[in-house]
Amino acid sequence: MTIDTDVVIVGAGPVGLFQVFELGLLGIKAHVVDALAAPGGQCIELYPDKPIYDIPAIPVCTGRELTDALLKQIEPFGATFHLGQTVQKLHKQDDGRFFIETSRGTTFLTRTVFIAAGVGAFEPRTLKVDGLEQFHGTQLFYRVRNPADFAGKNLVIVGGGDSALDWTLNFATDGPHKAESVILIHRRDGFQAAPANVARMKALCDAYEMQFIVGQVTGYEEKDGRLTGAKVTGSDGVTRVVPLDVLLVFFGLSPKLGPIAEWGLDIERKQLMVDTEKFSTSVPGIFAVGDINTYPGKKKLILSGFHECALAAFGAAPFIFPEKKIHLQYTTTSPKLHKVLGVETPVFD
């Protein structure tokens, strides 16, 4: 059965979640579609436990804490989530509404669409070694969902960016997630990571708490169907076998717009072009907020996305309430918004 609604938000990352809030303040309920199994987007998928320092009025929080806070903030607005599915089709109808179909066959007729899809459908860049993918999800991983799963194990970590260094330090340092052993492998001695973390990694190597090897994984060894070692070819051309229990690979993400590229929207360098008055795309009724959009001076920051959500919500209101004039109200003083939020209006003497 097709769902008739005012808004479908594509993407349940921080910006998509805050879009629910800004729409909710205007009395608009939303359906949210996301490819991941849980809300939070990259914050949950890539760095759930890494600190974030640039959220206004929050000196520091993790990706998980930010997601949890946003979910609590939008509770009063009753958004419906459709997780583990992607929007595959989007067609404008003769009556001006949009028909949407997801990869699971969920269908919508909606007056407006908000695309908050971050970098699009992102996939980890994989380690290109024939036959290695058979261990994906058991001994080969491209992301860490639960650090406790790797505690006490012999880890080989491959990569030279922030994620590789962050997880190396996490597992090599005393704490609840400390591994039995950690060996970091990178193709060269230079890193694209925070210098302080590189220095900490080298200090751990000097203290014999971990090892760093310059080389590339070119093969593997297995026994009884289990991955037992990585074949690492060094800069000297010699290949050595490095024993392991688990292989963690951090080569970054390969962003792909996916079906969004086929929706007839103006695109520049894999991003959706928008105006800065309403954050409308080239198709009236379709808005884009967060990292998926581009405009002069665009900065890919969560706080910028939050600002875009507010203006986009007001931009969408005429499509939903064509006869109604929408006035700006403040959550500090508006009894109407207090009622929507489920809080009591304060009384001042």
C-alpha cells in the first residue's frame, strides 16, 4: 500500500534527523528512509566513539551521543523510519506530488522530498587480494561496529589515514578494548592522519606495545577455512607472512550518488546544486541539505547542515500548506511550539 505523506527525507544522519525537528516545529510530520540499519549516518557507521568538538554549545560528544541526543530531540514529532532500504525511483506526478519507491518495495506519494544523503551511498574501499573477500564479516572488516569484539585478539590493521591510526591507538593502548597484539601496515612511512596520533603510534612501537610495517598486503594464508596470516610485501621486495586473528582495513570510503544521479537534478561534482534561500534543488519541491548539496561558500560541517534544515523547512511549507502563511516562532516563548514539543509554557513573575 502506497504511503501518502507530506515529506520524505532521504538520509537519517544528523542533518536528516534535525530536518525532522525543523519540520516538526512547523507541524509537518516526516517519513525517513536510510540505507543503514540504524539512524545516525556516518556518525554511527564510521566514528561512533570518536569525539566531535564543533557542535554549538556541546564542548565534546561522540557520534553515538550526538545521534542519541537528536533522536531524543525529535521524539515529539513522531517520524516514521524506513531503515535498511534505499530510494530507487523518484518520479514527479501530474498533480505535483512525487512517487517514490525503495529497494524493499516501500512506496510513497509525497508533496516534498528532502535529500540529506551525506556523500550519497558510501562504500568502503576494499583490499584487492583475490579470494580474501570470503572472510569478510568474520575475520576481515572495513569498519568497527563494536570495539569489544576485537579485544584480546591479534590484529593486523591496514591503512594510513585517521581511521587506521585512531583504531590502532584504541586497540594498542591499555583499556577495555586492548588487543593481544597490534600490527599496523601502510604502504609508506608517511600518513594522512593527525600528527599527534602518528607520534603516539611511533611511541607505542618504541615501547614494544605494537609494530609498524611498511608494505602492502599481497596475499594471505589460511588453514581449515580460517584466515591465519597476511602476506606483506615490503619496500625491499621481500614477502613475509604476518600472523593474525583479524584483519582490519581502513582505505576510506568511495562515495556514490547512486540512483540520485538519475532524478533529473542539477549536479556539480557529485553534489546537488541548491539556492541558499530555501536550499531547493533545480526541481521545485525537492530540497537538499547537508553534505549532499553545493553552493558558493559551502562548508561540509554538521552545524552548516543544521542551518540549512531551518531554511529548507520554511521553503517547503508553501508546498504543504499553500493557503497558510507561516510565521517564525521561538521555542522560548511560543505556547504553540511548547504544546508541539510536549512541554509546559513557563510562567515568569
